[in-house]
Amino acid sequence: HKFTSKNTTLTEIVREPFVFQEKGSSLREKLVSLCKIYNVNKPIVGLQINGFNETIRTVIEGNGVTFVSSLEVNEYIARG
């Protein structure tokens, strides 16, 4: 992905289509709040997926970006 191994701003990231879990998920709400705090446009909702594992698989397949804890994806990171 073009953001791999580089520092990226919130403004750059929110221009990408996001893969979100259902409306009301804590991660989604935190990202929207960050955008308000830093006066950045809201993220583009590319896909809305039910379930964490499905969200991760969708991003791995190249269908957008998302935010997750590195602890939750260490296994995927280790595998490259």
C-alpha cells in the first residue's frame, strides 16, 4: 500500500476509501471525532462491513483502508 513505511497525515488518509465496521462502532466514532478536532474532512466511506475479521480481510484484499490496533493485527503484519 502507498502508505506503508511512511509517515502520513490524517488529511492524506481520509482521502482514501475507508472500510468501516457498522455505524456506531467506537473506532469509526473516534476517527470522525479526530477529523472534527483537527478540522479535516470526514473520511470517505468506501465499504461498511459487519465484523472485525471481515474488515481486516477486506483491507488486505486492497479494498480501502481502516484503523485498527497493531495488537489486533500483529499476526498479519508478521506474515507480511
